[in-house]
Amino acid sequence: MSCLNSEQPAEGGEMLPDLAMVYSDEDSLEHVKMFQMSTKTLWLWLLLVFLLLTYYKGTNKSSNSSMLPCGGLLTQHKWERLNLNISRQTHLFLEMKDFFWHKHLSNQTLPYGIKGNELLLLKIISKVQINYVPDNIENLRCRTCVVVGNGFSIKNTSLGSAIDKHHVVIRLNDSPVRGYEEDVGGKTTMRLFYPESATYNPNLQNNPDTLMVLVPFKQEDLHWLKAIVYKEKIVSKGFWKHPPLKWLGDISKIRVLDPHYLHQTADRLLHIPLHSNNRKPVHPTTGILAVFVALNYCDVVHIAGFGYPSSKNQNHRIHYFGYDTIKSMKNSYHDVQHEADALKRLEDLGAIVFLHPHT
């Protein structure tokens, strides 16, 4: 009796299918399915690797980049590394609510507190600060900021376009922008100043939406601001340099920096005595104060135009504008070398990044 095989016709004269062929077709289909799944998995892995490489590249940009990675956790760790024993604070300016919710807003007098000037400040603030910081900046999940110093070191750096890419650009005192855009940019979000460093027409060197942030060092500074806000006669007595007797700026853009920042800059960052028995006190510069403000408010902090030339050359210019020299700083109330050391520590900790080479 012969065995049934693929060559043998079945009943009805039809050929039975070759079992080996059946199994072969099923195996092929399975192989196709497995190949398709493997290909899909491979593409997913390639996509994941691409995204990781893109992220890694973005987080390892050079110090000349206009942006750096940021996030709440990263920023908090960076702040904690400063070891200042104070909390990070993003509330920058004095507000009306400060005066109504606290019995004792400050136990320090100017420039490190407002003790004795509460009523004067209340009159000023009641007239200004309808909007404290624009929502398009305040609501950012990650704020990239640059503090543009007035130092000669920024000259011929061509950093203007990189500076303008930051969300917040902080400038100091009466530093000009027009004619210097190639190096310093043209955008100004905040300008920290005091009466002696003010210009009579801030519209000439600032954007229409620039916040003019007063840093009050003495009671005369607040009287000067009150006279501007209420259109009163400005008295120049009590200033080391005549402030503008007329101010053409937008009053709604005026802000008053919380003295907390100057206090902590002096006490925790620079470790200088708040009240000295010496006739010549030492106070932080507006520049180092702006850096400390940025460290609190911003997630990424870049700086440019900081650092003074060697004091060996007394005729070396110290600003990218004007003709002031090292010699003109002889009677300064600032310890610039001490501040340079503080900036170096911040740089070493990764808290700030210089946008240009420096010494």
C-alpha cells in the first residue's frame, strides 16, 4: 500500500497542497511581520537617539551661545550651589500690597531698607506700577537674561545680535545704545539707575516698553522721584552730581527696586559691612547689583561688559562710551576688585556665563 504524497490526486481529481509549501508560506508571512515590527522598532529607536542627541547638543552649547538650558530644578540646584543661605526671590519691585500686609517692612534704612521712608514711598508707588512686569516676561517658564555692563571690554565684540535674543536685557545707569548696537544690542527690558545717573530724556536710549528701575541710595533719591511723579519742582541739593531737573520719561514705566536686593548683594554676596564707621562707606555697584537681581529673577544669566582694565594704566578708558579713565575712579565708593572676585566665584559655580573672553 502506497503512502499519500503531494503527487497523489485526492478524491475528485484535485491535488492536495504541499504541506511543506504551506508551512513555508506561513513562515514567510511571520518573517515579514517580524521584519516590519523590527523596522518600526528601529525607526523608533533612531528617533529617540536623534532627540537625545539634539537635547544633548542644546545643553552643551559654548559660552558664546545666546541661550542655555534651564528649568525649575536646574535653576534651583544652581541657586543652592551659591550657598547664600537665603531664598531665591523673583518679586523685584516694591508694591502697594507690601505696605498694607506687613507691620515692619524693613528694619534697615536706605540704601539697604526703607525704614523711615514708608510714607514717601507709598505716595510714589500709588501713582505708578499699574503693571509690575509685562505678562509676556512674567509668565515665561524659563527666562533667559543678560546683564550688559558698561565696561570697555564689550567694545568690538559684535555681541549685539546675541544680546538681543535674550528674553530680558538689563542695562545700567546712563549707558547709551544708539550708535553702539553692533556691540551692545538695541533691546532694553530694564534699566537700573539712580538720580545722578539718570538722563533727562530716557526715550532716546531705551525702548518704549523699557522699565526704568530706580535704585534708591538715599532719601533725596526718593524726593527726586516723587517730584517727577507729581510734577513738582526738583531740588538738586544733597546729590554728589546734579540729577536731571526735568524728566521726559513715561511715569507708568517707573519701578522702585526692593532694597532687599542691595542688602543681600552687600551682605551675602560681597560680605561688606552694611554700616561702616569709616567716613567713606563701600556700596555695591549698580552692575553687581543687577547681576544679583538677575540670579534671583532669571533661569539663565549671561553677562557682558564687566571687568575693569588693569589699574597700572591710569589713563585706560573704563567704559565702552565716554572718556572716563581708571584715574577717575580714585574716589569711588566701590571696591571693584572685590566685585571682580565675586563674579569669578559665580562663574566658577556655573551661575553666570560671560558672553566674551575676559581676564
